[in-house]
Amino acid sequence: MHKANVNYGDDPGPITSARQAAEALFAPKPEAEEQPLSGPGQPVVPRRPRVLPALSPAAIRRESIDMTAPPKQLAAPDIPAKKSAHVRTLLKYGMTASQVAEVYGVPVETIARILRKV
């Protein structure tokens, strides 16, 4: 049993304020007063543009790199024996040896060594 109108006793305040709020939402908006076209003797007032000005691009920072230092040779991690089947599968399905080496983070020679161990 659902009542659509809830009776708040003798106080019509909540219903009246809700009705006024709803009427205010759907009331016609007051039209903005348009400036009439200027006559021949009146000065022309320029309109403000409605677009934001373009910002200047940020400056590009360039860092110099010291190329005289030799690259550090890190010991290449070894691929575990149980992953060699996975390496072969990747190669069988179309990856190149260099792509597989990049996935595992090892040199290409390591992949070639795994392939020779057949």
C-alpha cells in the first residue's frame, strides 16, 4: 500500500517549497539584452573574444650526454633450462631471435646457444 501524497500534518511548507523549486527550474530564462546595432553617430564597441589565447610552447630541455665513457658491461643473466622450451616455442611461432633476446633481457648469442643444445 503506497501513498503518493505524504501528509505532513497541517504544515504545507515542504510541498510548497518543493513546488517553487521545480517551477524555478522550468521557468523561462530571461533573455540577455542584446546591444542594438550602433548608429552612424555612435562609437563601435569591440566584442571580447570568446576563445582562450594560445599559450607559447614550453621550452625544450636538452641534456648533454658524455659519450667518452665506455658503456658498462653487465653480466648477462642466464635463461633457466626449464625456459628453453618456451624460447623455442616463441621462435617457432614467428618471433626473431633478437626479439626473444629482448624479452628475456639477454644477448642474442644466449638464444643461439639455447637453440644449439637440441
